[in-house]
Amino acid sequence: MIVLAAILTQLLHLALVLVAAPLVVGGVRWLKARMMGRIGPHPLQPWRDLLKLLRKRPVLAENASWISRAAPYVAVGAAVAALALVPSFSRAMLFAPMSDLLLIAGLLALGRVALALAGMDVGTAFGGLGAAREMSFAALAEPALLLVALSFAILAGSTGLEQIAATFQDGAVGLRVSLALALIALCAVAVAENARIPVDNPATHLELTMVHEAMILEASGRHLALWEAAAALRLTLWLALIVAVFLPFGTAPAGFAPFGWVLGVVAWIAKMALLCFALAAFESAIAKMRVFRVPEFLGAALLLGLLGAILLFVSTRLA
């Protein structure tokens, strides 16, 4: 019965996050438009675009290799695998023993490498420029994420999301300055990983500033749909990760609990909607920074993550 409940919970989780991913992107776009006084596109527009693009055959450049054909599927597969490990509405999913922050970071890195290789495969100037910027930003974003994982490991004794969420949900952690620093660092890394303002503007194609869009300029048809789906899955993953760690309240307990699952889904949707509103408000209130300032932005996140880990280590040792 326990195994059956874990399998059912995992399947429901996958269905929930796969349906929610395009809605998260559409919801953020709609909220930003409303905050700027515009009507904006319908929140379901990303779903309509994906379905339309999936029916179209991709057009590849003459010198494109198998990398351009395989990279979109690798990116989507890595994003789905990582998102399957992040708990949403319930505990004790089938893949809960594998829900480790280091594994999730590795899967995100795999998707990033696939995107960079696809950008460089055809040999265009924009693709190479975007890939170089993406990997240079990752050199600072990944260590910051690892330092945040170290902070969680100091508190929970593990980098597993189940143990970290349980530690936060018990309330024994309390309010700590080090956790606030870890949260700020994690949010900064999430902004950079998803090419959001102020690091990048996903709504522009200005060649001097774009990062993510530069690597998929040659994509079309179902390949473009896969790249857009991978981006939506990554954004949903980062928001769900923040919810799972810092807002674990309302999550259904382990085992077969249909009523608890319903309450957990409602709570998860409410928390995700709150983060989407916060992201839209943040992007509406701030301007995009220069590309050459992004390393300073990520360097600050790295320092905040390091400072948070040091403060947690010293405080736990003194305690």
C-alpha cells in the first residue's frame, strides 16, 4: 500500500507540474502586462504556442549535426527528470530518495550544456555569443547553488529535499539571518538560470544583450517547442524548489491521503501563484542590467551563499 501510494503520488506530481509549467510562464507574462497597464496575452497562450509549434516540422541549417536534433530532447528530459525530484503537494513520492539538491544541480547543468552545444553547433555568431555568456554565468551560479545546498546540509544533515523540507516544516530551525542570505542567493541564481530580468530579458531579441534567445534563434517547429517547454519547466522547477524548502507548509503527509492531496495541491498552487506575482512585480520594478554587470550580480550571490554557510557553521558549532 505504501509503494502504491508513492507511485500514485509521483504520477500526480508529474501531471501537475507538466500542466503547470506553461501556465507559470503565461501567468507571469499576464501579471507583468497588467502591472504595466496593458491587457497582455492570455495565461494559456504558452500552451497554445506549444501545441501549434509541435505540429510543425523543424527546419535545420545545412551544416547542422545530430547535436541540433538531439539537444532539445536532452534539455527537456533533464528538466522533467529534475522537476520530478522536487516535491510539490505531498511527501514520500516514489523518487523521494533521489531528490537530492546535488543531483538536481547536475541535471540542470546537463540541460545547460545541451543548450550551449545547440547554440554553437550551427556556427552562427549569435549562437556562440549566447553560449559563451551562458557558460560564463554558470561558472558563478553553480558554486552559489552548491553553497546554498551546503547551508541546508548543515541544518538538516543532508542535501535531500525531503529531509530539508521536514526540518523547515518542524519549525525547529527558526528565523536565522543565514537562511535569509541563502534565500537571497538562491533567488539570484534562479533569476540567472532562467534568463530573467535583470540578467536577461526573455521578451527581447536585441543581439547585444540576449543570452538564452541567442542560442535558440536557429530553432523552429517542434524543436523550438521543446526549447520553450524546457525553459518553462526550469522556471517552474526553481519556483517549486523555493516553495519546497522555504514554504513547505500545507504539504500532504506520506501515504494514501486523497483529502490531504487535494489540500496539498490547493496550497501548492497558492504558493506558486504568490511567487509568480512576486516575480512579475520584481521584473516590473527593475530594469535590465548591462551584460558586463551580471558577473558582479552572481558574484554577490556567491558571497551571500558563502557568508550564510559560514554563519550557519559557526552558530551550530557554538550551539
